[in-house]
Amino acid sequence: MRPLTTWSAGSAQGEIRTLTAQQRMSGLVVGLLPIGLFIFLSLVAPTFISALFDPKVLLLGLPAGVVLLGFGGFMMFLGFLAIRRIVDIEV
């Protein structure tokens, strides 16, 4: 039997992965939730989503909704990278 005070790098890394599993799952859910909501709303209320692509309101030569969706996607990507960096613990 191994002493309780001695940890190998493999078992410590496995325990860290177990303890951070909830945070990794939270990051996945938070990242996929807006995409799922967009798909759900486009099926249930297509006129609500079509307002995002209205060419009457332009930003940078594109419909304002497209610019906002792009900015939101970029911010989600940065959040995904931040969560991944926080959860990635080196042993």
C-alpha cells in the first residue's frame, strides 16, 4: 500500500482533471447555449431572428445584427480560451 503523503504526477493530474470536470462542462454549456438559443429562436420565431439581418441598419457596410453576432462570437471565443486557461492546471 502506498503512503498517503506520496503522490505521483499521474494520480495528481487525474485528481485535478476530476475536480475541474464541472468547470470544463460549464464552459462547454456556456459556449453552446447561445448557439442553441439562436437555432431554437430561428425555428420558433423566425421574424424575431430576421431582424438581425435587416439591411436598413448598417454598421461597417453590413447589417448591424451580423456585426453584433460576429462580435458576440469573438467574445465567446475569448471567454472559451480564458476558461480553458483557468481550468488547465499544470502538475
